[in-house]
Amino acid sequence: MKEKNIMEYETVALDEEQRAIAIIDQTLLPGRTEIIYLRTAKEIWEAIYLLKVRGAPAIGVAAAFGIYLLAEGIDTQDYNVFREEFVKQKEYLNSSRPTAVNLSWALERMEKVCRENEEYPVAQIKERLKVEAIAIKEEDIWVCKMLGEYGLSLVNPGDGILTHCNAGQLATSKYGTATAPIYLGQEKGYQFRVFADETRPLLQGARLTAYELSASGVDVTLICDNMSAAVMRNGWIDAVFVGCDRVAANGDTANKIGTSVVAAVAKRYRVPFYVCAPTSTIDMNTPTGEEIHIEQRPAEEVTQMWYKERMAPEGIKVYNPAFDVTDHDLISAIVTEYGIARAPFTQSLQEIFERKAKMNG
Ligand code: MRU
């Protein structure tokens, strides 16, 4: 039997028959494609914390399906008892990773359903929670499609594109954010040359981006994180596209550690640096990057996790932030599903949200 292409799998799915969230365990890629089923709060929490499911939009979708399934299991007809347990489970899931705002954004959306349907029987609230979770996933697909269209308008056939980490299909429900213009260009015969940073310490660029792009037939070259200046100086890169975990109201952007280095280098070589940002990842309640909570991860990820043998002395001090903040003045544009925002971002992002409100009535 012909092996299934990685692009044919769903990153996150609700499996109603199994009463579970079905995800690709991304820690096993690219060597093994294994679908795992998450049922309990602990399983969902751990899958997010351990990056079995990762990438801001995919975390949001997993949290939405997760809280729906957990709500489904609350055995009561009493709204107050239901709500109290719902909030407890929601807070627990929300504690799994702090930086990607999509996690709390999706959980808030789900809680709103709970709040606004107080007068209905609990069984009906559960049904509405399912509808909302499915809508969050479907919207994610539409959003990525739009990011692809707006992003593609910024580049030309044959361009060299650099990307960092994995903001691809594996980080979303489909198409990815930073990869959406690449996939759309591929469909239109643009023949991009893509350079994927390996992305230490967890190698999302090597294990996931290089894998999904090559599986899609995109011309992709893997480089180490410290090579972005070299390829830009060679004149091989026409644009950088990255994803994001939280964009502050002034445009400062938290994304995978190393992103800000790429942005600074891009500025030095006059390469436009684009952030692909679903509005669900833009946090207008966070004024600047200063206020973004950056997740710190275990030292072992740096010293031994991806090595055959430990590659650092025992007991060495390690600093391992999972994300960094790219200052808004290093960003050429923020591509959203409602258009492209440019500096001054405080104003242009506000306008994006006004357009969103107008279009959604
Ligand atoms: O730690 P990860 O793998 O969840 O980090 C992922 C990133 O930083 C992505 O660039 C970001 O979430 C955007 S995904 C469309």
C-alpha cells in the first residue's frame, strides 16, 4: 500500500467515535507518523506542553476540542456545577504553555459559549460547545488561506524565501501561516526557493518545515540557525516569512527563539521581513513586547535531547527561552486574514480589527 503523504493527515481532529482528540505526535516526525488519541485533561495538557501538538493556531484548536470533550464528560444537569468544573478544566489547560495567545483566546471563546447559554439545559450547552470548537478549526483553515493570498502579493515567482521554526500546516489546521503563500505560489507555478532554519533546540525547522515542504514538492534547503546571514549576504533571499505566537498592539512579535536574530540580519541586508499573523494571535490587550510572557523550557532540550550523547557538561547553567520578541521596527509588514498592516502598527493593527468587526457585522 502506498504510504500516506504527511500533508494528507489532519494536524488536529475531533474523533467523536473515540471521544478523543486525534493528533499527529509531532515529536516523532519525520521518522514516524503516529496518530495519538487524547482523552483526559492530563493527556491534553501534556501533549501541548511536550509539543506533540504545537504551533499557535494548532494549540488553539486542540484546546477548543479538549475543553469540549472535558465538558462533555461533566456529569451534571446543574448549570452552576457544570460551569464551575468547566472553568477549572479551562484554567488547567490554559496553564500548559504561556506564550501563544491562541491557547487562551480559544478557551475564552469556548467559555463565552458557556456564559451566553446559561438559560439552556447543560446538554444543549455541550452541543453548542462542539459547534464552536469545530468553527474555530474551520476558521483557522479560512484564515490560513487568506494569509496565503495576501502573503503571495508580497513576493514574485522564483523568489528565495527564508522561514524560521515551523509555521506550516503542522502548526495549523491546513496550509500553515508563513507557509501559506509558499503553498499557494507552488500551486500557481511560482517555483520559490525556500530556506528553512533548523531552529534549535527543538529542530522544528529541520524535523517539520523541511519535511512538510519537501513532501509537497517545494524546493527547500535546510540551513542551520547561524547561516541566515550567509544566505542573505549571498543574495539568495528576497523575503522572510515567519509565524508568531503573540503580537502586541504596537507590532512587537513573540515567535520561536531566534526569530529576532533573523529579523535583525534581514534589516542589515535589506530583505523584507514579514510576520504572518492570524488576528487570533494579535493581542491588543498586550501593549508591547515587554509584557509578553516568554516560556522557559527545561535545560535538557539544549544539552542532550536531540543528541545521541549528551553534548554539554553535567550541571552546566542553561538559559532556554522558547521564544523571543522581534521589535516592531524590524518588521516590514504583518500579514493578517483581513489585510496587510504596516508601520505604525499601533494604528494599522487597530484598523485591521475595525475591518474584521465590519466584515463580521
Ligand atoms: O514551540 P512551538 O513549536 O510551538 O513554536 C512554534 C512557533 O514559534 C511558530 O512560529 C508559531 O507558533 C506560529 S505557528 C503558525
